[in-house]
Amino acid sequence: MSRKIAIVGAGQAGLLCAIGLVDNGYQVTLYSDRTASNWFNDVTPTGLNGTQKASVEIEHQYGLDFWGTEPQIEGIDLTLVLNGQPGPRLIGRAAGTMQGVDLRLKCSRWMDEFEQRGGNLVIQQVGLKELEQIAANHELTIIAAGKAKLMGEVFERDAERSVYDRPQRNLAMLIVKDVHAEQFSGAKFPALKFNLFPELGEYFWLPFFHKSQQRCYSILFEAKPGGAMDRFGGCSSGEEGVEIAKQFIREHTPWEYDAAKDMQLVDEKAWLKGAFAPTVRHPVGRLPSGNIVAAIGDTAMAFDPIGGQGGNNGIQITQNMIEQVVARGSDPFDEQWLIDTFERHWQRFGKASYAFNNLLLEPIEPAAASVIMAAAEHQVVADDFISHFNNPNGFFPWIEQPDLAKAHIEKLTTKKEPQ
């Protein structure tokens, strides 16, 4: 008889975990507060969801690539904006094709797929009382409920690893159509276009595949609190958000205004604003009864979206959980095993991903600045820099140490530049 596992939360991480475990022969019950139809029709996007090659390949492994290569994103185009003018610019190719797929499309389709593959879906609000019952009735209970308040009560914040105890950016995301991408000058290939303002924050354009299956853009503003970009706080509708975005672009990046001037919201729910502190939580939650539960996705590690690592980490930590559950065989899913399972992910991917993402929230340090400047001049450095977004372990330790950064640049630039 196969082992009984419960998963609470039907976002990207929860659904991937549920499908992966069903495919491996486990009896999986997935608890969700929304149906597939709710996901598709009734909610706002829950995040940007730009995924790198390694994460896309995991989705392919489980046969969940229902949108092929849509949208085609081949790299990142980063401009440092200085004194109101475009400064150093690097355009680098990624390690492989990236994707930006509307989570409302992805999660609704994956929820249907989970049931088709034999999973048991329960539509139910889960509070502490319900969680106690679920944990008592399953050998392993995995929580993938994002940043929900209840999960913050179940899983303690890891103060040593979390770094921040308050939001570092005020966020606003808009999914827009009628963007004149041909007006983005100098584009070499379809790319995530990133504008970095040392004093104000960042905003970027992500080629995006909307739930209606049309190509469009998701634009995300990462505003430093109190600065000129921090103007979305009183926004009450997506349409208002689009006008605020146009105004900022007209004032601060006028060279992109022709691309943005006609943009409009793709659907009335296609926007989101907010702020949260990047957080790492202890991987084991202990309920009042003494039962234990595990965390994956944003419940375990919540990332600011600045480096595009949140969704990727969510997929990687989920794959790690699936692998470790399978490797456990018939042994108990005890507390030490849960700790060891998380530590495996932390050492293999999570630590570097979280550290790199947090570096982008801070003023640019000399080592990183030297690499950005070199990448603006040398294509080989640009491609190398962007390729490591796929697995941020490749950034360390040189991105933090000027002498190592210099040596890394010299090693790259002594090779023949690509034609």
C-alpha cells in the first residue's frame, strides 16, 4: 500500500509537488481554497513567475510543459540609469530559454492534470484546526501556502538566515498588451528588459504568456520606499496603475516611452501591488498537538522578485522534496529527516539563490560593479553573468570579492570574444 501524503496549497510549488508524488505512486491529497475555475477566472496573478532553464526542465520532466516555449525569452537586457540618462548596458544570453507564464493559466491547468493522474483534490479552507486533522491522517503533510498568515504562525522565521525583517521594496506588477517592443532600441533577441536606478529602485519588462494564450508583457516596479518610483501605494485599479507607470516612464526613462505609451491592462485583474520582507523559515512546523509539518515554496523561503529567483527556488525546493520522499522508502518522515531535506536544498541551491537575490536589493558593491561595467564592454562577460541566474552558485565567491571578480573578468576576456 502506498504512503499517504497531504499537500496544503495549490500554487505552483504545491501542484508540482502533488503531481510529482502521484507520478511516483504515492496517495496524494491536495487541499486548495480555490478550484481550477477560480484560479483561471477569479483571482489576480500571485507573482511574476519568470522561470529559468533549470526550472523549466523540471516542469518538462513531469510532462507539464503545456505551452511549449511560450514566450521565448533568451536573455536579460540590463541598463544602469544614471542622472536621468541610460548608462552602462549589458545584454547577455541566458543558460537556456526562460519562460514567463501566467500563474492563473499554469495552476488551473496543473490542477486539472493532478486529478486526471489520480490525485485527490479537496476544496477547503485550511486553518489550524483543519491542519491538525490533516496532519493526523497522513504520514507526511507538506505546506505550500505561500506567505499566508497562518503559515507564518506555524513555521518560525529563521532570524539568522532571513537577513531582513521588513520589506526592501514596494512592489507593483501590471500585465499589459499593446507594448511596442520594436521601440526598445538595440535589442538583440527576446529578453527580460531591466532598468536599475541606484537611488529609486528598479523596473523591468518580462515577455509574458497571458492566460488567454496571447503574448504580452508583465512590467514590475521595485520601488525603494519614499523615492520617486514609490507612487503606486494609493492605486485602486489596474487601469490607474498603467497610467502611473506611463507617467514614471515618461519622466525617468523617456527613451522607452514610445514603447509604453499605448500599453493597457490585458484583463481587469491583471495587476498586483504590495510589499513583504524576504524571509527564510525553519523547515519544520510543530502544531499544538505535537504533529509536525513540512514547508516548501514561498512558505519555506520568500524572495523579493528583484532577481527572479522566487519561482525558481520554489521549483527547486519542490523537486528536492520529491527526490527525498522517494529516497526515504518506508522509513518515517520524522523531524530530523525534514531538517536534513531542507538543508540539502539550502546547500545545493537555496543559500546561493537567496544571497544573490538579496545582493540586488543592496547598493551595488565594487565587485559586482566591476563585473557589470566589464559586461557592458565584453559580450563574453555579459553572457557569463546572465547565465548564472539559472543557478546562482556560479556567482560565488567572485561576485562579493573585488580581487576575485577582477580575476574572473580577466579569465573570461582572455578567451576569444564571440563573433
